[in-house]
Amino acid sequence: MVRVVKNEEFGKTVRRHRERLSPEAVGLPGGGRRRAPGLRREELSMTAGISVDYLTRLEQGRATSPSPQVVESLTRALRLPDADRERLFLLAGYTAPGVGLIRTRIAPSVARMLDRLAGTPVVVYDAAWNLLIANPAYDALMGDMSVLTRWERNALWRNIHG
């Protein structure tokens, strides 16, 4: 699949949103004199977790094919509403991931944390209260969670239906 990236329009859109956003809106100290309105590139790059150089190249239309992760980081850092988020993804040549989708995968860092808490009963649920993973201590206390049906793995369903 070939992506058509509108580099200049993507960059202009990022810059326009950056200039509209105040430092206070992203939890940075405001005040001080600014030559230009909004966030500085350094502030946005720090908030989005990308380099200032890369952000500059994106805004100038010189960077090609930003990854979906970079686009998502920018949309979060810029505090974009859903419609603007979707537009930025489209300008980058992607379909925006669904806003209402619930992650069902465990991050490696969460799995490592469960390993470190081996003596403490720990369970991880997704945003819809579906049990994703339980450690052996939790299984010993509450019963083997791996044998539950899809519905039984939902904490809300279990609490209502016993």
C-alpha cells in the first residue's frame, strides 16, 4: 500500500495547532516574554517525545512519512479533539485508530511488574473491565481465572450475575 503524504499541509497543521496551544494547557510554566504565540517547538517536542529537529522538519514539510506513533504522540501533546486528530492522521497518510477502541494487550512493562509482585495478588483489567491477566497469587486467592468464559472474565458481569 502506497501512502500519499501531504507533507506541507501536515506540517502547517501541526504548526497551527502548536501556535494555538498555551504552555499552561500542557502543564508547563507560562509567563515570560514570547516572540511567537503558543508553544515553542522545544516544548512541543518534549511533550510529544520527539526531537526538536524532527519536529522542525515535519513543520517545514521536509520530513517524509511520520510513523503512526509519532502522529499519535503529536495529537496527544497538542490536545487535539477527535476531528482534528483524524485529520492529522489522514494528512500523514493513515486512517486514525479508533478513538473508542479499548486496548486488550498487556504492555511488557506491566507484565514485568506482575512478575515482581509474585507474592501479592494482582489482576489487570482493560477499560471495559475485562480481565486481561492475573498473577498466580491472585489465582490462588480467587480461583483459576484462565478457565473463565469470555463473559465471566468481565468484572461487571461477574458482579451482577454472580
